[in-house]
Amino acid sequence: MSDSPVAVEQHGPELLHHFTGVEQQRDAASLGMWLFLATEIMFFGGMFCAYLVYRYWYFNEFAAGSRSLDIWLGTINTAVLICSSLTVALGVRAAQMGKRTLLVVLLILTLLFGLVFLGIKGVEWYDKFKEHHIPGASFNADDIATGYPQLHINQEHAQIYFSLYFAMTGLHALHMVIGVGLFSVITYFAWKGRYTPNYYTPVENAGLYWHFVDIVWIYLFPLLYLIDRKPLR
Amino acid sequence: MSEHISSVKVYVGIWAALLCLTVVTAVISFVDLGPFNTIVALVIASFKAVLVVLFFMHVKYAHERMTKVVIVSAFFFLLLLLALSMADYTTRFLS
């Protein structure tokens, strides 16, 4: 008995008309983000594969190179990233519940943790620069054999370890920089009050991205820092 | 069908577990377990990754099956890449 043959449901501007409801819109956005993350998994997967092959071939240089990294800075950075993942998860929760001020505070904390991570990473890279461990003309890894009296360090093989170290942590840091950029924009819009319990897709999807980058680091930490830390005989 | 909102207690609990596992993996690396050092480190890393995926990324509460298919297939293809590549390189000494 309605006036129009097609029932037109009234909804807010946050719901696009081709979705049946906010749940479906949210599920679609989440599916799309996971498809993107699947491509990211394969993107990093290529480097992990190269890492595995060379670690299998040149284990001694990988072990000695790993020992030359600062395990304390690596552990602290892992903890910093885990804290940032907590603030992101709580931020998404605040967005779900429509708590604007809490969301902005948690996003700013996330940005701070992200910048602390990048700062510590920068210190580590600078140390490697001073130690001539950056692959290239002035590369010299004679010092990493200290503690391995019987070990001959092949300079080319050691360069492969450090090349992979810089490529993998560099690509990870690039993702962190992108994440900090994303969250800066999202913090601005959150402060403007754009996100409601019906529409917080950018917060949720940027959160998924941030957690993914955290997972990459969760694997990079043992693979790069903890190859061989046991006492030398 | 509305979205699941986890309690703060769950998030803080997962966060504490992740921090503990980070300390555990760093400390265990100093203990000589022979070839098991790498295995233990990777098992702990994978456990941490699963915690993040299930709880922080809300996959435990996802009701869209398609999303789960995408996640499982992504990890399946990663495994395929790594396992088949290493099946080549680690068996070359046999030829």
C-alpha cells in the first residue's frame, strides 16, 4: 500500500546506496582491505624467501651479522610496536562506541609510538653506518667475526646479510612511514568528528594495515636479531 | 549481525601476552638449544602473529566467510612460495 513500488529506505549519508546496510558495507570494506593485505603478504614474502635461501647458504655470516645488531634496541622496538598495536585496537573500539576524544587521544599515542619506533630504527641504522656495515664500497665486516675465533667471514656473503637487513627493515620502515601518514590524516578527521559508530571504516582499515606491519616486525625481529645469540664455545 | 566490540580487558590481556612472549623469545635466544633455537623463535613469533590476527584484527569475530577465505589463501600461497623454494634449495646436494 505504499506510494512507490520500490521501497526506499531512509539512511544516513555514511551508507552508500548499493549496500543493504552498514554491516554489509563494513564487511565489504574489510574484505577489500584483506585482499590488499594478501598482496602485501606476497610482497614481503619474496624478501622472506630470499632471506631463507641465503641464510641456508651462508649461515655463518648470517649468524655473525645477526650478533652485530643491538638486541636491546630490537627488543624495545618490538615492545613499542606492540604498544602501538594496543592503542590502535583500543582506538578502533573507541570509534565503534563513538567516543571521539578517546579516539583522538589513542590515535595520537599511536603516532607517537610509531615515531619512537622510527627514531630507534634510525639510531640502529646510524650505528651500522658508523661501523661500515652498509653494503657498498666502504663495507667492512671484519669486526663481526669477533668471538668466532675459527670463523672466516666472507665479505661478499656478509654483505648479503646486511643487504637483506637493510632491504627488509627499510621496506618495513617505509610501511611505518606510510602508516604514520595515514593515521595523521585520520586523527585530523577524527578530531573533526567525521567518524561515528555507523561509519569508521578508515579507522578500522588503517588499523588492519598497522597490525599487519606489526606482524611483519614480529617475524623480522627473530629472523634478523636472534639468529645466533647462544654463548660461543 | 552487528559488529563485535571486544572489552578493554581482552585487548590489554593480549597486549600483556605479546609483551611477555617478546621478552621470552629474546631471553631464550641466549640459551643453547641447538637447532631448536630457530624453531622456538619461529613458533613464538607465529603464536604472537595469530594472537594479533585473531584479537586485534578481529578475525575471531568476523562473520563474513569470504574474508576468512582470503586470509587463509594468502597464508597458504606464502607457505607454497617458501616451502617449494626451500624444497629445491635444501635438496640440491642430493643431485
